[in-house]
Amino acid sequence: RTFTRDGTSFKATSRTAPPFAFAFDIDGVLLHVAKPIPGATETLQYLQRYDIPFILLTNGGGKHEQERVEDLSKRLGVPLSTENFVQSHTPFQELVHRSWGQSQINGQTETELQNENGLSGLVDKNIFITGSDPAKSRLIAEAYGFKSVITPADILATHPTLFPFEPLLKDRYIATARPLPSANPKIDAIFVFNDPRDWALDTQIIIDLLLSQDGILGTYSSKNGRAEYENHGWQADNQPHLYFSNHDLFWSAAYHLPRFGQGAFQAALAGIWNQITGGKAELKRSTIGKPYARTYGYAERVLSQWRAELLRRSGREDPKAEARPLTRVYMVGDNPESDIRGANEYSSPQGTEWASILVRTGVWNKDRDGEPKHKPTAIVDDVKSAVGWALEREG
Ligand code: G3P
Ligand code: MG
């Protein structure tokens, strides 16, 4: 089979444990929501045929990894597994039994890191969760190992006047509400697993919790959100820790123009916090997902393990192949702010080079956006051209 890139055809050979691998973004590279982008299926099938390792690395979420890969395998016609799949909230499972603590991570500005000061594992703590369907997000969090997960529906059922309007998703909330651990539980962490739908209720509850005394629902602390206290740094026992799974302001869906992502929700919440605190206290948060190094580090570990598994499965008798390190990962993405920036800024602890390839099938549009702010290693038409370009470069 040959690969064509801008007319040049290119004979691929089956490689024994190539030293390189791919990371593919999904929305805008492989799919527009549910519709495969031309060339995506044949490209992934080709890589699988020649045992060239790849993972899918998306800021999308909302389904458990197992459910999403089954859905993606069907849509793309390519067998995928949770072993080569990382979505926005996947790394949150690390927080069940450990804390991320203070860590110097490239690509994350101080704001995102500022308040990671060693929250111990959250397994037995009450966490608040929201997303496209908070009841589904709760099931994912419980599958990760969190034991006490509270949704907006639970809070609304116990405190109906907390939200003064007719809730838009009332039936769904009534159908999925569970009793609270106590009437006004202490909540230690707030998770946004993927793009919320009910911004009105979600922002009300999240801000209530950030203004509360030690995360206790229904209380108010005039300390929180005040610059004089903020200057004393993040007091984890003062406010629940706020986690976002990505900060995509836009993403590439089925509509011809980019759509708001979780970053728009984050900006709306930060805008309300700014109004309430008179601009004196920054909305402290921890954000993962692309472009942040925590997600690229997590993805690199998944990719390295997957590559070793492929080698094992293919029974490579070439011992040298096993030893050859993963020297290069090609990150194929459509969003300069997440995919390209993240690969460009990530410095791998194992010395792996991350090259970035920007495709023209997603968020970025040269006429509308001009030259990408984060310069990719290459700009190509689509995912098939991206792989052709990389294979040619690898010779
Ligand atoms: O919600 C999905 C969006 O934020 C981006 O997804 O696959 O382009 O990283 P993806
Ligand atoms: Mg994308």
C-alpha cells in the first residue's frame, strides 16, 4: 500500500518497533462529532496494519473511556481500546488515591498550578461533579474509585430554593437525584468533567461552594474571594479545590464555525467570580487537558505502555526493537491553542521529542485566524497527509 502526500507517493514498509508513534486529537482531526473526516479510517487502519503505535488524545469527555472507545471503534471502523485512549478527565483517576501536590509543570501558568498544594487523595471525600450529564459523570467518577460524588441534582432536590428559577433540566434532575450525605455536606473538590450544559445552575452552585466556609454547603465566608486573604495563598481548607478537564474556548463540531468548549464555561465562571470579588481575587483552579503538560505526561506514559504491548503482541523476536526508545511522537491536532501548544511546550522526562502537525479540517482557519500563534512543525490538509508527511520524514 502506498501513502500519498501532496502527490508524492510513498511506500511504507512494515517496521519492527518504529522509534516513533502518533497521538491523534479527535474532534476536527478524526471526527466532526459523529462523522469521520475523510481519510481518517484508512489512516488508522494503515498504522494498525504496520504496527505503528498511536493513541487518541482528546479534550472531549462525558462518557467512560470504555463506552467512548466502543463508540469510536464503531464510527471509525477501527478497533480501539482504553489502552490507547486518553480523554479530558482520564487523568483525574490519579486523584482518587493521591494528590498531585506542588509540581513544576511546563506549559501550565502559575494560576493553574498555584493551588495544587497537596490535597490528599479524594477517595473518601465528598466531591461535587458536573458536565454534559452530571449523572453520567458521577458514574464515571465512581468507576474511577471516588466514593462520595454529589451532582447538582442532589443539591437541588434537598435545597430547591437554592436555584430561584424553574430548572431547565428539571425532569432529568428529579430522575437522577440521590440523597446528600448530610443536609449541608462539606465538599472538598469540584470537578468539571466535560462541557456543562446547565451553566446557570452549575455556576450558582460552584460559586456558592467557593464562597462557603470550608466547603460546607449553605455557609458563607467573607474571607474567601478577598484579596487580603488571597494574598495568604490558597487555603485548601478554606475553599474546595476547583478542577477543570480542559480549557478549550472553541472546538470543531459539525457546524462550519468553531463552537464554545469548556473554556467558555470556565471564562463565564471566572467572570462572575471577578464581579463578586471586585476583581481582587483570581478564580484559582487546576486545569488539565491539552495543552497542559500533566495531560501530555499522562498521554506519553499511556503511549509508551501501549507500544510495549504492541511489541509483545506482535511477538517481535528482534531484541533490539524492544530496546529502541520511543524517540518521537507526532501530535496531530486542529487547535493551535491546545494540540499544537501542548506538544510544542511539553518537555518529556524520557527525552521523547513531541512534533506538532496542524491540520486544516478543524478549529484553525488561516483566512480567519491568520498564522497559528503556536507554530506547528508542519501544517497539512488532513490526518492522512499528516501521517504521510511524518512517515516520509521518518524515511
Ligand atoms: O469537547 C471536545 C472539545 O473540547 C475538543 O475535543 O478532540 O478536539 O480535543 P478534541
Ligand atoms: Mg480538536
